[in-house]
Amino acid sequence: MLSEATQIQLGIVTILSPITSFALIVAFALRRPTLAKLISLGAATVSLIGASTLLWGVNDPDFRIAASWAWLLKEPAGLSIGILLDPLSLVMLWVVAVIAWLVQWYSLSYMEEDERQGKFFAFISLFCFAMMGFTIAPNLLQSFMCWELVGLGSYLLIGFWNHLPSAATAARKAFVVTRLGDLGFFVALLLAWSGFGALDFGLLSDSGMASSWKTTLAGYDYGVWISLALFLAVIGKSAQFPLYGWLPDAMEGPTPVSALIHAATMVAAGVYLLARMGFLLVLGSESTVAVWRGLAGLAMLTALMSGAVAIVQSDIKRVFAYSTISQLGYMVVGIGSGAVVAGMMHLFTHAFFKALLFLTAGAFIHAAHSNSITDIARAGGAKLKLPMIALTVGSLALMGFFPFAGFYSKDAILEHLFAEGDWILFGAALLGVLITSYYTARVIFLMLKVPEDKHEHGHHLHLGSWMKLPLTVLAVASLVAGNIWLLKSHSWFHIHEAEHGSAALITAIVSTLCALTGAYYSARVFYWKSSPDPLATMTGVATLLREKWYLDEAYSVIVHKVYLPFTAMLQRFELTIVKGALDGVGKVSMSTARMLARAMTGEVQQYVGVSFVVVAAVLLIILNR
Amino acid sequence: MNDFLFIVGLLTALGGGLLAVIARNLFHAAIGLAATLAGTACLFVPIGGEFVAVIQVLVYLGAVAVSIVFILMLSPPFYLKRVHRNALKLLGAVIVTLVVAVPLFAAALAAGPAKGSTAAAPTVQQIGRALLTEFVFPFEIISVLLTVAIIGAIVIARDLPEDEQAVLAEKVPAVKEVDA
Amino acid sequence: MTTLTSYLVLSVILFLFGVFGLMERRNLVGLLISVELMLNAASINFMAFNHFMFPGTVTGQIMTLFVIGLAAAEATLFLAIVFAVYRHYRSVNVERVDHLRG
């Protein structure tokens, strides 16, 4: 059992390791790929060891070590930075550290032909620092700063191949859309500061603050306002409707980036933030709880919408991107409806199997030099053994089949909805399970079913050597992560959700049935070709899905019809009024000067006369004192 | 005796002053100035300034007023021309004079009661001693100043070198009717 | 008759004559004459104060002597300037000398 001081030091080392890596690479190794890789992976190893040591040493749900150092103001105003080590943060930290390590190991192969590798690893290190800093932030301020920094890292990495205009556009889109969400975070910060004078999570979640959270401000209590503000941030960062348009486009970045950032960590930051603020469900008023339920509803809608779009994607990464949006929706549903631990569990398992799926996709892409599923299939992708196994394992986990990891976490959420009697959400969630397995199985079947007329001459595809380890590790994790969680979660969290015996069995059976139905129907359509594609007939629906519910068009309309005219108006205001005022000041001085210059007649007698009068006046004043 | 000198001096000074500023003919003005200076010298005597009175006559009257008359002699006869009166300028002059008059009179009339002039007038020896002890610095400086003034006057008033004269001739308006 | 006040009033009147002349005259030499009037009035002031307020001292008279000397130097330079002005403007009308207008 490590001492508290040692744990704090370990935490600090874990966090500072990636930023040191970033600094070192930028200073010495931008053009020395081997050195950069060494530094980066070394730092990742240090972080992994640190995070693991810290996590596996926790055996008490009330474990909490917090240390802050005043940065601008002392506590409780909380303009300080520091670390907060409790089971929630350590679990997340561990997930980040593991995935980051595996992704970097994988990138040794994936990025080997890129000449800007040094920069890549530098950016990944920067991102890791930001993500870890966010995870163990003890107060809203550090959370926010690292949240923004994470967004920066995402921008840099999405647009890494900056010679591609599509990548640059995607990076910008991601940054701007999430920035809109960040506005919400900032508002929440301001509200907390002005309302309570404190930003520290420990202080905010203290039971004594319950009354503060219920104080009203303009008709609604603080709990409601701050929740709504944070929801905006979560919707942006975790890609819920209507701010999810950036995530599919973010697939323009290298696949390791997609795996790390847009599957396991950054997009999960929103979910983590919700979990962190989960005390509001306890301390907040009924309206606060209702608002959280509303978010859950929105998230369920997102899950269904994005799942549907995933059905028609031909780019393998986009299938998984929409799948991520959908699964994030599930996590938010879990937390929003009160099952915070279940939501976090899904985050935990999803990180592993989704990262696995992305890295697998990357292996295929790297081998076949194309993102399209049919291209990969034609090139003989199915012949790559390890990736196919990984794809199968990951898909089974995603579809939620026993005993893979996804089964336990998805079921936990479904159980909770069932037990709460929330039939609408429960039904919708089951529908989502069906859709999920439909599109997931579709990928496998399309890979297996190579069109007969086009057999490529079977040139050998090879798997990158560094890719083997991560794929294997993640495949194993996708199998056992659920069990690990069930084993350890009692020492991490207070499990309020009691094990509903019969409910658990019912939901397990029902959800498995749904998943099987989806997979079976998918097989009929894509593998055995015994059923026609349902979307071939429902052309209207098909168009909607292909156009991604016209979301990007909606963005475009809003920007062009609302935002740009508004800025144009402001610019006109600036030019006419502000500039006019400034010019006016100049003009007034000029005309005043010209007026005064008329007094300069050049006639000496006038000058003398004036000075006489002035002196006489002064004399008068002096004499009268 | 003192009163008599005072009256004479006052009348002469004021009369001369009036003539000096009113007269159209500058010669008359110069005469007026001379009269004022003489009257002032007269005024100095009753208050123990005999030495200064003499110096006033010698230097002021004898040098300054005379040099003014020289210049007037050497210039064209302006007084022969009829000049248009500028009413506005006259008004301005009157106003300025009146404005300046107010505080000056106020100060003059507010001067405290004079001590009796029982003490003896300063003697020339006293003045001489003061010039060479207490006031030796200004005394020496004024000689420097006079030298500089002479040199400066020569520099300002001398003819320009040949080339600059040609340049000047182009810029200067043609000789026309001079006016006062 | 010879009181301080009468001397002071006399010097003020003389000074005012000088001011009026300075404002009204157009000829440069006329200006000079007015200025000399003002200086003279100041001298009377000095002498009067010396006699009536500080008998036994000699400072006022010394001042007057210096004023006379300075007036001489000033008149000299003034007249030199009249020469230079005439050369440039072909006129000794002070209203013509307005090149610093604007």
C-alpha cells in the first residue's frame, strides 16, 4: 500500500511524462523518427506503469486523494491546478494510458512510411497529456483548460495529413463544432464561480451544497442551469445530436488517431464529465433530474439516428465512426437516467472493443490502401487472419453477445432502464441493439462475400509487424474486460444498482435475441443474399440515411443564413459606427485646429495685445486674493 | 521746490507721452518722446535721483532719442501721405488699454502709505560702490550685452553678399509707394 | 504733492500711453517710441519705490540705470531690424510683416 504522498507523486509523474515527451520531441526529434518513437513510447510506458499501479491499489470506493496548488487564487475560489485521485479518475486514467500505449505501438507500423512521423508522435504525446490532465482535474477550471487542449490535439491530429484539403476541412469542422460546445462548459464554469464561488469538485459535490444547488436563478435552480450548460459541452465533445457532424469527418485523420481519440478517449471525455458531475442527480432538485433524463432521451435519439446511418456506409472507418456516436449515446443514456456506474462501465468496455475495431480497420486499410469495404474485400482482406479474428471479436463485443465485454455493459444499462420502468427508452435501446448488430455484421459479411466476377490476382497483403501485439491485446481485452470490471467494480464504486436477479436474466435474453435477429437478417441480406436489401425499396429512407439526415446541410444553412448575415451586420456596424466615431474624432480635431489656426494672423500687434489682456486678467486675479 | 519740479515734470511727461502716441507726423512723435524723457528726468530730482536724472538726459535723450531722429531723417517722408484710419484697430487699442488699466490702477492706488523721506538721498559714491560690489555681475554683463548688441545690429543691418542680393531681388515686391 | 501714490499713478498713465501706442501705430519706428515710453514708466516706478519705500538703499536707482542702458541696446537692434525689414518687404508697415500667418 503506497503512502499518500507517493501516490500523489506517482500521479504527477504519470501526467507529466507525456508533456515531457512532447517537449523533448519538439526540441530534438522532429526529424529523427526513431528517436521520437522511442521517447514517445517510453513516456507512454511510464504513464501506463503509473496509472496501473495507482488503479490496482484501490480497494475502497471512498478512496480519495486530492492535491491542489494555487495558481491564481487560493481555495475555495479554486483557481488552482492539481490532481484528484479517486476510483473514477483512476479508471479513466488507466483506460487512457492503456489505449494510448497500444495505439502508439501500433503506429510504429501504421505511420512508418510517413516522413512527418516525429510530429505525429509529438502531437500524440501532447494529446495524452491533455487527456490525462482532464481526467485527474480536481476542479472545473483545470477540466476546462485540458478539455480545450484536448480539442487542440484533436485538431492537430485530424488534420495531420495537411496536404489533403479534406483533412484540413475536417479538422476545422471538428474544432469549430466542439468549440461551440466549449461555450457551454465556460458558461457552466462562470455560473459555478458566480453562484458558489467554488470550482473544486470536492466542494461542489459536498452534501452541504445541496441547498446551493437548489437555489434559483431566473426561475430555475443552479442545478438546472449548470447541467444544461454542461450538456452543451457534452453534446459537442461526445458527438450527440445535433453536434455529431464532425465525428464522421474526423475519420480523415490517421486510423490510430481515430482509435485513440475518436473512440476511446476524447469523445468519452463528455461522458466522464457527466459522471464526474453525477452528484447533481443526488444533490439537485427534481427539475435537475428531469433535465438529465431529457439528455438521456436526446442521446437515445442520437443512438438510433447514427446507427441507422451506419447501415449505408461504404467506408469502413465511417461505419465505426457512426457506431461510436451510437454507443456514446448509450453511455449518456445510462448516466442520464441515473445509472452512472453502468454508463462508465460501457465507456470502459467500449474503449477496448472500439479501439480494437478501428485498429483492425487500420490494418485492412494499410494493407489494401483503401478505406472502402468492398475494395478491401476485393483485395483479399479476408485472407488476413489476425485482423479477421480481431474484427470478429470486436464485432461480437459491439453487438453485445455473451461472454464478450459489450454484453455486460450494455446489459447493465438495459437492466437499469427495465428496472426503472422506462419502457420508451428500453424499447428504443433494444431497437438500437438490433440496428447495431445489423450494421456490424454487415461489415463482416461484406468482407467475406467477395463478388465472384472480380477475383484479384491475390497479391499478398501483409500485416504490419507492430500491429500484431495491439490487436491481440485488445482482442483479449474485448473478451475479458467485462469480467474484470465485475470483479473489481465493488472495490471501485458503490454499486447502488442492486443485482436485480430476474430483471438481469430477462434483459439478457431479450437483448441477445435482438442482436441475433439483427445479425441473422444482415446475413440474409449480405451473405446468403436470400433477402433483398430493405433499403432498396424504401428509397426515401435510404436517401435520408445516405445524406446522414441532411445534418451537414442543416449546418450549412445555419451558417449561411443566420451566422454570416449576423457577422456581416456586425461588420457594418464596426465600419460605420465605430470607425465613423474614430474618424469623427480625427475630423473634429482637424477642424478645431483649423479654427484655432485662424488666430495666427502673423500680426505682431494682435499677439501683443492678447498677451497684455491675459496678463492683466492674471494680475486682477492675484490682486483679489 | 520739489513740488514745482514735480508739477513741471508731470505736465511735460504726460504731454509729451500723449503727443508721442497721437501724432501722425513721426517727427512730432519723436519730439513728444524727447519731452517725456526730459519730464521724467525732472521727476527724478525731487526724489533724490539727481544722478539718475542726469544719466537719463545724457543717455536716453542724448543717444536713444537722437538715434530715433536719425532714422526718421534717413527715411522717406511718410507723413506726407494721407493714411486711412482703421477704426477697428483703434477700438482694439482702446479696449486693450482699458483692460490693462484696471489692475494697474488698482495696484497703484493700493500701495501702502509711504514712509517719510527723512533719509538722505543716495550719493554718487553710494551708487558707484553698489555697482562695483553688490551689482558687479550685472554691471559686467551689461557691457557684454552692449557689445553683442552692436555686433548684432551690424550683422542684421549690413548688405547681403552679391549672390544673395540677386535672389532677394526676385522675391521682394517691387518698390512701390511706401506707406507709414 | 510728491507722494508715492501720485508717482505711481503717473507712471501707470504713462505706461498706458505706451500700450495704446503699441497697439495703434503702424510704423515700426512709432512702435519703438511707444515701447520707450513704457520702459520709461517702469523707471519712474523703480525710482519712486526706492525713495518712498526703501529709503537709504540704492537698488531702485541702480535698476533705473540698467534700464536706461538696456533701452539703448534695444533701440539699436530695433533700428537694425527696421533696415532688414525694409530690405525684404520694401515697407516699414508692421501690418505687412505677416509671413508667419497661418
